[in-house]
Amino acid sequence: MDTNSPHLLEHLAHLAGLTYLSDLRWAAPASFTLYKALANTPAAAFSLRQWQEALAYLTGEPRAPASADLCRQRLLEHFSQTNSGRNTGTFPLDTGSGG
């Protein structure tokens, strides 16, 4: 992505309909919209560093994988596990490239 493109976290906040990046932390645990945004965002669309930052910010994981695909997969797994058993049901796990 070029330098004028949004950061991954900004992209996810926008797709989830959130005004502030900080809202991602509060919305993330129960947000099917955020899960769908992740599922529809290809790993290759953002840098590894941005995926690692998003993983750390949204899950608190201190050590991120060395692959954008693995970071994306961890985020999808996190939201799938976080939401399983709630009224929203379990999200289908998408480990593809998002495209």
C-alpha cells in the first residue's frame, strides 16, 4: 500500500463503522462486523508490521508471527473463539487470503 493509504487499524475501524481507533478495543470482542472486515481483508493488502500491530492492539498478544497471513489467521481465530457460545453464534473460520 502507498503512504497515503490508511493503516490496517483505520481500515478495520472504517469497515466496522467506528469513529475512533480506540473503539476497536471495545467493539472487538463482540463485533461480527469487525470479524467480517478481517475476513474480507487480504493479508497482502497491508504490511507485515501493520498486521503485527493490529494483532497486538486487538488481542494483547505480545509476540506476533513473522507472516501477515499468520497474523490475519490469529485475528480471525481470536474473534471466532471470542464469539463462540454467545448469542451471535460461532463465526465461520476463514483462513484464506480474504479475497
